[in-house]
Amino acid sequence: DYLDDYPRVSQMDKVLYACDELAGFVTACAMVRPEGIHGMRAKSVRKKMKQKSFAAAVNRDDIVRGAEELGVDLAEHIQFVIDAMAEISGELGLSPEQRV
């Protein structure tokens, strides 16, 4: 993984690393739900992470490693990202009314 070549020194480095892949994966999860991101729970994201064919380009190891490097529980981190993205779901195109 090319990101391993760049040490994450600052807290900002760690936060960006921890959120980048996860935000993409959460977006993919929201896109296949009729209600978009609203009501999404970390448990359902974790379940999707086990499906290797779903959003196959997303590196699950980066998601797990990112939470570890931040020193936070993975489920809590996933829920935090979901909640943060849900607050701006209209801007992200992840609201139910924007679903096709």
C-alpha cells in the first residue's frame, strides 16, 4: 500500500488517513440504501466490510489501521464518520430524496 511509505506523524495526518478510505466506503454503503445515509449504523457498515465484492477498491485494512492509529474503537469511529457525513448529507448527495 503506497500510503505506508508516508509516516503519519501529526494528529492531522492520522485523522486524514483514518477518515479517507472510510468516508468512501460509507458513501458506497449509503448509495445502495433507499434512505441514503440516514439511519445508517456502524454495524451495517462492518457487515458490508466483510463482503469483499462490495466496493472492492476500498482497502479495508486501511480503515482498520486508521482507527487503530487514532486509538479509537473501530465501531465508534465508523459511527462518528457516519454521523458527521449525515449532517451534510445534502451536500454529499446522500439524502433519501437524492437517491435514484
